Amino acid sequence: MNVKYGISAINWVNEDIMELGDHYTAEQVLGDMSRLGFEGTEFCRKFPRDVDALKKLLGSFDMVLTSQWKSVHFSDPSRREEELKAFREHTDFLKAMGCKYVVTCETGNAFEDLEKNTVSVEPLSDEQWKHMVEGLHEAGRYCKENGMQLVYHYHGETVVESGEEIARLMESTDPELVHMLYDTGHAYFGGSDPLHILKTYYDRIKYVHLKDIRKDVLEWKRETNTRFREAVRKGVFTVPGDGCIDFTPIFAELKARGYEGWMIIEAEQDPAIANPVEYAQKAREYIAQVSK
């Protein structure tokens, strides 16, 4: 397989739960990644935002930037212009860094109750779906004009999480403008079979996140209806080979289809409990076995 393996800095430094891994420096994270033999990573809040400074830092560890997450609220038409402006600026930064992909996710209709520490996600109305798709098309067109691709990240605790929502998104969007980020962990998290998602939408997949699921924690999350970040704290995600997903048929399918491109190992865990280096090594050993 002509693939390049990267690893997300979120294995060390969480982007949403600020205390998880906050003691790590950019140099420590990149040093670990480089020693483990990875070629690329996604943007981390510990990295400098200046293009020249970031290129110099990554280059010193023989690493490259592959992408960066971008939340959008295209479902709200009153925010369309400001959202597209922010998206274009984000894309310009990634282009300057040599990236080819813009990881994108609609995060509208998620309502947080700070007192109860809960989040409710209301399904998009037909009108909101229409606005979201229009925004994604405009954003995807800007990416295409700049030699890049918008890769949509279906994600837990968002409006595109379940298999039905993923299907609607794929059916509603132009395949030339909106591509898929295939995430094994979030497919399972949302109630889908990761292998089914891969087989069904392979032609739309341009970028891959490899993560596993601890089934007992996911069941606890569903039973208690706790919020996403609390499930992360409890360890719902882990690296491939440490959870309940069988990656052997997934790699066989990717190999049979001739997938080429990035595969990013990702596992949002508390680094104080799950040592990032040890778990990354575990993932590499497992992937070496199942990808033969």
C-alpha cells in the first residue's frame, strides 16, 4: 500500500479538554512522533501559528503538517459570510503549509448546558440541511480552486454522526467538492460498521483517521447519556488493536481498492493514563500485522 502514516498530536495534547496533556511542549510531541517513525501530523494548539516558524519547527523533526480541523456553522445562513471568510483564511494557512486536505465538520445545532454539563444535538431541519450543503459546496469549491480537498469528518455529538446522517450528507453533496474523512472510531461511535462505511463510500474517501473503541465505555456512555468529552476522559477511544474494532478486513479492503494517501493514528486519551508513546508503538505493531 502506497500510504503515509501520521499521528495526531491529540494523543498527547487534547484540543478540547485543556488540562489533558497541557504540560507537553511542541518539541516534546514532535520529538516523540519522529522517533516513532511517523511522517506527518495535524495541527496542535502547542504549535506556532506563523507559517515560517511552524515549517522550521516541523522540518527540524522531519515532519510535515497534513491538515487541521475546521468547525463550521453553515447550517445557519445568517453566519454564512463570516463562516466562509474564516474557512478561506484557514484554507490559505493550510495551503501555505503544503497541506492538501481541509478537515471540516458542521458543529451547529449542538447546545451546551453548562450547569448540567450536558450537550444536546438537535437534528438539522430540511432547511438547515440545505444551507449546510450550500456552504460546504462553496467551501469545497474554494479548496478545489486552490488544489486542495475538503474532507468532511462525521463526528460524535454533531449533526452528522449516524449512518443515516452520513448517507444523507453523501447523497446531498457534490462528490467533486465534498469528500469524506474516513474515521473508523467515529463510525463505530455513531452506530455504524466501519467496514460498511468504507465499502459504501470508498470513492469519496480521501483521508483516513485510524482509532479504536473501548466497547464497555461506549456502552456506559450510551446508558448514561453522558457528553462526548466525559466519554473521552473515561477512555472511549484508543489506538487500533486495543479496542473492539477488527482492522484486518478494513486494511484488506483498503489494500484491495489501492488506497493511497494519509492514514492518521488518533486516540483521544488522557496521556497520564495512556502513555502516548507506548500506545503509538502498540498501534504500529498491530497495523504491521493486519496490513500484510
